Amino acid sequence: MDWEEKNNFLVKTFTFSNFINAFMFMTEVAALAEKMSHHPWWENSFHVVTIRLTTHDKGDRITEKDREMADRIDEIYTKIRK
């Protein structure tokens, strides 16, 4: 599933085989967010993580920074899912 544009957010839901993998994913995304100084909205329930990206300092709209972060999050997901 690709990222969906919804209400000025890029949104995607990620599903894992268990909570530990979901938490490892969130930990890596958190490190990326700090590195990029770009922090997502997210929700976690057991093995499912939903992430929403928007650029607050650009008027809460989707920017290239969000798209770059989405690509990098997809890379993390691919690595954790293996």
C-alpha cells in the first residue's frame, strides 16, 4: 500500500507479525525523526502502526520533507519485515 494523501497528511498503516517488530520499527522511525528534525503523528495498537506526516512550519501541509521521510520509513519497514 502506498502513502495516501488525506487532510494535508501523508498517511500509511504498517502491519507486523508481532508487537516486538512493531516496536522495533517505531524505535528506528523515532531515531530517523530526530535526525531529520521531523516528527510524525503516530498510533500503535499491538502489531499495527499508523503514521501521519505533515510539515507544521509550512502551514501543516505535505512537503518534499514529508515525502523524503515517507520513503525512508518504507525502507525501515522493508528491513524490519524481513
